Amino acid sequence: MASSAVHVNNVRCVETITVTFTTATTYTFRPEHPIRAMTLQGDGNDNGGTLSLQGSNDGVNFFALPTAVALTAAGLASTVVADMGYLWYRVNLSNITGTSVAVVNIAYNQ
């Protein structure tokens, strides 16, 4: 399940997508504006799973970005990536053994 919220502060717009995983799965989204940067964060509650952000230009074939985050049993892990020009992005969580939450913050160019 995913939820999304957009926050506007002066001239900066940030969209936050929160995804709750209970099994190894993916969540695909398409940003509506040019991206300045993205932050991918996991809560670390999946006991060693790997959280990654992937990109695609057709929404079907996704490619790994240099953003894989190895999560631990506790704590937060995050990574930042600038816009790489993809039309579609996907949050991927593999090797999950519990419930985990991933958060993607997208800062748009305005």
C-alpha cells in the first residue's frame, strides 16, 4: 500500500511517497515534473532486506540505479539521487522477513 503527499514551501515542491511492504514487492510511480533530487529511506525493520530505487523509460523494463540500501534490523538508511532522466521509477524491496516502510521524497525543479 502506498500514500502520497505534496508539500510546497516558497518555490520548492516536495512529494513524499510512503510505501508499506509486508512481502518482497515493488511500487512503481511516474513523477509529473522535472526532478531536482530524490531521497530513498527505509525504516530497517525487515531484518536485512535490500531497498533500491530503479528507473525505466517504458514502465516495463526497470534498471538498477546506484542507490541500493542494505537495511538492518533497526535504524534508518537513506540515499540521495539526482534526476537521471527516467520517465518511471520503482521502489524495490527484496529479501524481506517482516513489515517495512520505505519513504521516497522527490524534490521537483520549479
